[in-house]
Amino acid sequence: MKTGIHPKYYKCNVICNCGENRGVLFTTRSTVPEIKVEICSLCHPFFTGTQKIVDTAGRVEKFYKKFGKGKKETEA
């Protein structure tokens, strides 16, 4: 086996950039000492319940109109 061809592994901390979690999300091993992720389960809209439908050019209404789902059915 050749020596010196494998990268050095560090104890790696995974940190979220959202600022909501001020500490380390979890610790793993990697070739870099620190990994910063853009979004985590504490700030992701799906997990926080603040998910919004972004409507560009009326596509959501067009979908509801095409497949027969209107505001009357969703309100009832």
C-alpha cells in the first residue's frame, strides 16, 4: 500500500449559516475541519411551518383552474 496518498481526516463540525442555531449542528469526520451549510432543520420553511407558495405569473391559479381546484373547494 502506498503511503502519503490518502487525505488527512479531521474531526469536522457542521454549522448552519442561518444564525438561529448558534452552535454546532453535528460532528462528523471530513477532509476539512469545518463545514458551513446554508439551511438546516431549524430554519427550513418545511420544518418551521412557515412555508409559502411563491406564485410567479399566476402559475398556481392556472394549475388550480386546470385541475378543478378552486378557492371554493379549499375553503369548504
